[in-house]
Amino acid sequence: MTAPLKLAVVGGGWAGLAAAVAATQAGHAVTLHEATRQFGGRARTVELAFPDGATVRLDNGQHILIGAYTETLRLMRTVGVDPSQALQRLPLTLRFPDGDGLALPDRAAPWDAIAGIAGARGWSVRDKVSLLRHAVGWQLRRFRCAPQLSVSQLCAGLRPAVMRDLVEPLCVSALNIQADRASAQVFLRVMRDALFAPADGPGAASNLLLPRVDLGRLLPDAAISWLQAQGAEVRAASRVQALSRAAGGWRIGDDSFDAVVLACPPWDAQRLAQSAGACGQGWAAQAAGLAHEAIATVYTTGGPALPLPLLALRSDPGAPAQFVFDRSRLGGPPGLLAWVVSASRTDAATLERQVVDQAGSLGWRVRALKTVVEKRATFACTPGLQRPPVEITDGLLACGDYVAGPYPATLEGAVRSALDAVGRLSAAGRTVA
């Protein structure tokens, strides 16, 4: 039989929390280190102040879950969060302010996708046939393609309206990168799970799940409480400076561990892998080779009540936001809108001016309140990208949305990588008589 491990998890974002919970469930003695005083990593709560002095807890970005995020939803339930209460479920909808776009009915796959394509507004019959033909081809190829293909190359032959109203919004929202630079292989996996996979639980796999609560209450707060109740040691403001080999394991400061899971951002994991000696150099080089993309969220007040919690936007260099969220429909105050600029390369002040102008072009008079820019929000999910593996060396593993796996930089990707890392540790645990 295998004996429990003394395990250090470095990083308190969603991957680190998932790893700590899974390891605790497996019977390991877990110590969780988080460098800051706040858990949640790149999906965390921020406080927004209004001109009248009132404050509201919101988020550093507008994270969306979908019905296919089975492991994330299971993790939430494990730590006591009820997804049916914390998340607003609605069929996948990519409507624009003028009413054009795609809206899937709440049916089982693949009939939801087929019906949604047939009923898409603003598309001609030729547009719809074009997408259906491509979708059948993707299914026949089991949603696989050459790893060097970009999304634009994969979709060559699709009608312009379909590219504009479906492929490009889905690509930038899921992969945070434009279609001509995005990995077709990863995009197809997202399409398969989001549009054509069977549901696991209520609703369709394609359903959008929009947080009704701030990101802290969506998972991190409950996960920390659960871990502490289970006897795990949680250390906030505990930055790990270096790793070193110890007898049969690893040393962090004065503490020895049988194994370590690096659940911190790739640049920190790279630093710690290098400190582990020659065994970590190759892995660190792969992590260093990742490029990163920014996501900006511009919060404005004075906006109208939108017909849906989320609308897609037709963006261009002068109108940068691709999506706008009506936060009043998700637990926030009236008039509060969140404008999402994926793959952002513009400074915050310029973005605010552009978003206010973009709102004005829609007939909305808004005032900018706060802009949050995550400069390294995601890795650039480009064709043929070789992502760092889960295993670094004996007893030293990594997890996060950037490690090798089928998903782009998403919450589900982070959670699944954590489960993979803990599963490998448990399978290789110490054997005792």
C-alpha cells in the first residue's frame, strides 16, 4: 500500500487550490504557500469605488464557465459552493447589440448547435450551410487537425459573417488571441466540448455559466475554509524563494517535503525549477519560452440595462472591447458595465477613452470607473506550441493553465492540470509494508 505524502503546493490560484483539495482528499498532508495575502491568482476579487464613495466587490476579469467544465464544477461542490446558486446558467448566446448573432436553444448536443446555426440572425442560407459543412467535417475528423494550423487556416472557406459573428468571438474569448495566430488544434477541442459534447448534469455542455458572486466567493474563500477544516496548513504572504534537494524529497526554507507541486505562474515556476538544480533546467527553458497575452477590463457606470447579461461587440482598433457584461444582471449595481478587451496591447488610460467612445457609438453615455489590466493573463496559444509538461523531475511537478494539456488558459484547464499532477503523485507514492 502507499503511505500519505508530506506535500507542499506553491501557489494559491485556482490550480493550487484544486491541487491542495485533491491531495487532501487523497490523504496527503498538505501545506499551501501563497505569495500574496489574497488567494485566487489571476481570477480574484477586486474592490471598485464609486464617485459617491460606495464600494462594491467585483473581479479582476470577467471569467465565464461553461457546462462542459465538469471538474471545476465538481471542485466547487466539494468545498461547499452550489453552482446553481453561484452561477447564472443560460444557453450559449453570442448576440450583438443590433440583435444579430448566434443563440443556442437549451437542448442536448448536437441539436442545440444545429438549431442555433439554423436560427442565427443576420446570416444568409449560404452562411449557415458553410458553417454546418465545416462542423460536419470537424466531427468526421474527430475534432483533430495538424498541430501547425491556425484557426484562420482551419476555417478557410467559411463565410465572412460566420467568421465575424462566431469564430472570431469564440476564439478571442476562449484562447485570448486572434484567429490568425491561434492554435486550431486547441480551438477544435474547445468547439468539441462546448458545442458538441454531451452534458454532464443539468443543462447543455455549451451553456454559459456566469458568476453571480465575486470570484473570491465563487471558489477561493470556500476552498481555504475547507482546507483548514480538513487540517491542511494554509500560509498566506508566504513567498517561496527557492527549492533544494533533501533526503528523499525537497526542502523549502526549514521544512522538508516528500513532494512539491508548483502551482504558481509560469515565470515563478521557472525560477523555482531552476533553483532545483540541473534536473529542472530543461523544464524551466520550456516555461521561459511561453509568450503571454494581456486582458483588460474597463468598468463603466451610467450604462443602460442590456437585454442579456453578456453581449458580443464588433471591435476594431478604435473600438477595442469584444464583449460587454451588464453587471446589474449579475448581482452588481444598476448601470455598471464591464467591457472586456482580450489580447490587449493598449495602456489603461487610452483603453478607457476608446471604450467610452465605443459605448457612445452604440448610443450609450457612460463614464469610466476603473480599468484592470492583467498583463500576463494567459499564455499565447499559438499553433505547434510545446507547453511544459506536468512532471519536472522526481517528486517535483507543475500545474496551471499553461502546462501541457488539451485546453487553453481557462479555469477548467487549471483545475484539470492540478488533478493530473496530484494523480501522478498519488500513483507514485511511497510504498510501505
